Amino acid sequence: MTAPHGRPLLHLAADIGGQQAYDAGPHVEAARLAESGRLDFVTLDDSFARPGPDALTVLSRAAPATHRIGLVPTVTTTHTEPFQVQAAVATLDWLSRGRAGWRIEVSPTEGEARLFGRRHAATAEELWQEAAEVAEAAERLWDSWEEESAGGRGPVEARRPAERRPADGRRPGDRASGGSSGGPYSGSYGDGLYGGGGPHDDGGPYDAGSAGDGRSGDGPGDERPGGGRSAGGGRSGGRPAAGDRATRDRRSDGGPSGDRPGGDRRSGDRPSGDGRPGDRLSGGRSGDDRSAGDGRSGDGPYDGRSAGGGPSGDRLSGGRPSGGRTGGGHSVGDRAVGGERLHQVDFTGGTFSVRGPSAVPRPPQGHPVRVVDATEGHARATAARYADVVLVRAASPAQAAALRDQLRTAAAGFGRDPDTLRVLASLVVDLGDGEYAAERGHGGGGPRPSDRGPLYRGGPVDLAELIAAWHRAGAVDGFHLVPTAPHRDLERLVNGTVALLQHRGLFRTFYPGSTLREHLGLPRPANRYAQAGGAA
């Protein structure tokens, strides 16, 4: 789909943080409001440097309450365990049926390092190098289950059909098509998107239970039939939840400390025999004296036994001769368990190593969408190599276009197709002035610099003009908008700015697909190990 000026349609995303609430309710409401405007995705920032709810856990709670919009939490790659991070993000993709993303960030301050006591703060260059290695390890672990390894429940069964519309192409209450009246703010964000009607098939082994019924349940821990808990309760079908905050015991060079899953803020020791999926598999950070498969046998597909049930002799690999396939310089050990095809990844980075396979089947999207803010130079190589969406904080279309060209060139240098990279301008918006014109210097002259990044202050109409002008000039592929007043600005953004862009044919009026990759026009990645098998 293309805009009237010949370019592809805009991509729009919004941040739903700043709620000053530990209850998931305001975040869920904001996600639903953004979904009513057909935004590509919402982000929820997170940092060890300030108090607040765990972003990944909150968006896991939003998964069953939304149907189409992408959910992208920030999860740092510093002081976290890569094995647990990728498993948590993969679980969110299953809970949301293919709508998960992961905003990759680092934790650069000494204060954050002291929370864990493992090491001192590293340089930005070292942290982003580590982030690149975590992204690579996550990609390999997501591929460690081949499609048939999910018990026949492949990604197609985890996806819903496209949104259904009447024969005339209009939806009831569709603002862009003139279906509503009463001014730009009269639109309701319950315009049929959440009503009963659309088919919602089973979403696979990590289906969230109520994900297709538009209801969020009685609370973050409401009980489900069969003993499972909802996404917000931290459990789903008895498997580790996306925001599980339990920790792993480990020993580093400097003394005791605790591994933690993605988004965890606590450290401590667990008994070695707790049977959690991270044990015996992840390898852990450097300094860990426990190997990925330490010879203990368990009661699942990752125990120390071979496919035939006999003793393996040598940890997870089964003591077999080295006949596994290789890829990218890392050995790959294959094994079949109950008809399932699993692969060891044996990846070693500068500060960690993982053996695999993952504890979670390959996500519905193959690889959940990765988002990186590449405004700072140290993050750009990681963004160009691994990100699907890159955020840039630019105060002018010329600055944004220069960054976009630089990132696309770097992506090509890594062997990527530059057209698979989406570059969005990240803009702080203050729509408190309502219908008034933008302040001098905020509208046609571009946003003003602020301590939070480029800031636009004015009304929804002038913001729509700014977005349209930047997109028409080819400066960016879309915008990531960060409201200063979460509810007020998001409502005016959806019912004002977005409605105007839809009316001009610059932004979608319905979701043609069901996954975040489909919203962004990105292909589903092939499984590297399945490709290697076909070549062999």
C-alpha cells in the first residue's frame, strides 16, 4: 500500500509510559486506545536507574486485552541473562500471537551496576558490543526449535485472519472515512475493534486463554480453567512467564551474585535442583563454573538422555561424536526428542555463553521485532546489523534523512537488504494547546531540542502537517511519538493527528495483517538451522 505521493504508507508508534502507576490498568487502556488508531506498535520504557513496573510483565498483561497492535517493552542487555531475555520475549510473542517486539537497551551507569554487584560500569562501546552479541544469541536460540518442533503447531496456527470489514471497505465509526461526527475528538476507541465477531483460533502452546475475547480478566492473577494463570499473573499453562522474576544461582569472579531473567530487579540464589528451564541450558555469564549440561538428568526434553531414552553419557549433546551441523563459526548439535527437532547453538560472547536449545518454541514471528534507538553513535552498528526498527531523535528532516541514509548503508554493509530496515523519528509531543497553532519553532520549522529529545508543542493539526512533510521528503519511514501527558496527548494524537493522516491517505484505516512484522511490511525470517539442513 502506498501514499498519494508514491511512498509507502507511514508507520506510527507511541510510547505508553509515564503513567506513574504500578497497576497495569492504565497501560492496558493506553494500548487499546493506540490500537483504535491502528498504530503499528506501542513501546514501554524500562530502566534499572528509576523505579517502575517491569515493562515486559506489564505488556504481557496487555497481550490478552488487545488484538492487533504490537507490544514492544524495553529490556536491557546489561546485567541480564541472554537465555532468559530471549525466552521472555519469545513467550510474549506467543501470548500476543505474533505481536511482540523487543527494544534493546543498555545500562551504562555505575549506580545500575551496583544494584547487582557483578562488575563496574563499562563504556558505551563495550555495552553495545555486548548488546550485539546478546541479539545474535537470541536469534540463534529462537531458531533452535525447527517449525515442527512445536508439536505441529506452527506459526500459521498462532495467527488470526486480517481484520474483517464491510463490503464498502468502511468500518463503523471509522473516522477517516467519515463514519463518525462531532469533530476530531469525537471518535471512540471502542469502535468495533473489541466487539465480538472476529474469529480467534487457538494460538499455540502459549495461547493466553482469553487473548481472543477482548477481556482482560478479573485481575492480573485471575485463575483460568485447568489451573493456568493469565498473562498478567506470571504463569501461562504452567510454563515460565514472560516476566518471571525468579533468579538463578551462579558464581562470578568477584563473589556471589544472582542471575536474573529479562527485566528482573532482584538477585539471590535458588536451589540448584529447582528444575527451571534456564538451568543446565543457558551456560550463563563468564565466570560461571556450571556448564550448560552438567550431567544431571531431568524429566523433560532437555534432560541428559538421548532420544531413545538411554543414557547419553555427556550432558545435553548425548555424548555423540561431533557430527552436528555448523553455522557462523559456532557448532550446532542436533537431537530429536519425541519427534521434535532441537538444536544446540553453543554461542560464546565476551561476557556470556549459551548452549541452548531455548526453553520456548520458535516464536510465531520467527524473530520478534527488534527496536534500537540509534541516535548515539555507539548504538548504530548494533542497530544496522540486528534491528528491524531504528529510532532516531532528530530535530530536522535533513538530520533525520542523513541518519537514515547512514543506517541503510551500514545495513547493506552487513549483508542486509536496506529495505528491511524501518527508520522512525522519535519525537516528544505536547498537545496541551489543543487546536492552537504550534509554538514558534515547533511547527514548520521543526521541533525544538529538549532534555528528553526533540519536542513538538502545539496542536494535533500542525503535528499532522509536520509528520506529512517529513514523510513526503523521504526523511523517515514513520514516527515514534512520546506523549508528555500520557492520556491527554495520546487521545488527541489518535483522534486528531492520526485521523487527519488517515483522511489524507497517508496512514492505514485498518490492520491488513495480524502480526507486528506484517504491520511493518517485514518478512518472516527463515530458520537458519532448517536452511542448513536443506542444504545438507
